[in-house]
Amino acid sequence: MCTNEMSKVPWVKIINLYHNLRKMIIRAEELGIKTDDFLQPVLEQRDAFDHFMRAKAVEIGLDEKEKKEKYIEQQYEKVIGHLYRAFFDAADWLGVTIKESILDIINPHSNECIKSVIPTYYTITKPRIIKISTEISDIRTRKDIGKSGNSLLDEVSQYYDIVNELLAFLDDVLSHNDALIEFSDKEQKEITEKDQKRNREKIINWIIAFLTGSIITIISLYLRSLWISN
Amino acid sequence: MGLSNMGEKQSVDMLDRDYKPSEITEKTRVISNRESIRFRGSVRVSTGRFFTDKEYEEHSRKISKAFAAK
């Protein structure tokens, strides 16, 4: 293939999409080890690879097509289309996995504990994550494979930044994991101590009631014996 | 030898076929389990440890709801 034809291939777009996609998939697989796999991004990559091989076969003369240049161009457009879909599926998967990982960390702890250990959780982190979910669905609604190169890469980069922001929140929550456990243990210890104190008080009250009852009975019996003897 | 001369016309047509967005359903899981003996790929896929499209949607919705609630 001559250099002139090579330069027409949208390599920047393809490589950018592919690299961002790989990063997303690797992180999603790392984080989602406990849950099932999401196959859509992998299938889209397979389809992209197939179109790439079709284009390459014609480029190097292994396969013959009537309108060679047009065919090659179409195949590369399809490569981009599949990688684009793969990227959005992978980014969505990673977004869900990050939220799930944050939930796994904070769920065993009380709201008081979370508020005390991560003071920004309910004021900044959680509202921002909920807003990010809306932003993600907005981008997904707008996604159109037929967009021009720059616009398409802009959206990919926008989505990539959003997912990175989510990852930063996860890192922040993760860094507080030990403190959350420690605070919960302390809380649990306090609850146990309170329960023990309440039980002790209950026993003392029972003893007092028993003693009071016994004294009243003894006095009444004594007074009754006095009254009978008189 | 060009790819076009490799086999019958039917196989060439198949090579040029467009991929539609794949649908992952319960049937996909049944097939991947059934064919796992011939499959040298991911253990997760061959044992059916993947989301169907429907399951993924439900999972995603469940996580968002749980996140909003906590």
C-alpha cells in the first residue's frame, strides 16, 4: 500500500478510541471481579477487528473489490463505529462497577459513621456521582457514530474524564475504608457497653423491687401479728 | 491467491457480511455452556458467568437505585 493511501486511514481516531477503550475494559475487569462479565464491548472489538482485516486484505491486494478505495474507507468507518460503541459500553460498565464498589465499601456502615469519617460524602461525593449518572445518560443519548472526527473524540474524551472523576471518588472512599471499619467497631463497642449498662440497671431495678416487696410483706406480717396479739 | 478465490461464493458473502449490534440473551448462555467443551477462550464465558443484556440493564438500575438510597 502506498503512503498516500495510508494517510487516508483515520488512524488517530482509531488509536485514540482503542487506547481509551482498553483502559476502560481493564479497570472494569479489575473492579468487577466478583460480578459477571459484560461481553458487549468485547464483541464490538471483535467486529472492529474483522472490518480492519477486510480493509487490510484489499489494501495489500489479497482480496479484490470493485471500488477498492471506497470499500477500504467504508471498512475503516465501520471499525470506528464498532470501537465507538465498544467504548461507550465499556465506560458504562466501568461506571456501574465503580458505583457498586463504592456501595460495597459504605453499605456495612451507618450514616453517622460515613458522615464522621468522610464529611464530604453526603455533601459533595454522593450528589456529584448522582449528577454524573445523569451526565452519562445524556452523552449516551447524544451519541451518534456518524459525527465528525473531532466531535466524536470530544465526546469520548468527555466520557473518559467523567469516568476518571468517578474513579477518583472511589479512590477517596477506598482510602477511608480502614477509618470506616475502625469507627464502626467503636460504634459497635459503644452499643454493646450501652446494652450491658441497660441490663445491669434492669437487674438492679428487679432487686430493688424484690427487696421493697419483701420489706413491705415483712412489715405487714409484723403489724398483723401485733394486731392479732392485741 | 486472493480471498475471493478461497472457496465457494457463499463463504465469501459470509466474510463480507455486516455485523449488527449483538444481542446477548439467555440462549447465548445456554449455547456457550453447551459448546464449552470445544471452547478455548475465557472460563467465565464458557461457564456462563456473563450478563445478558436484560440482566445488565437490571443490574445497572439496581445499583443506581441502591446508590441513591444509601
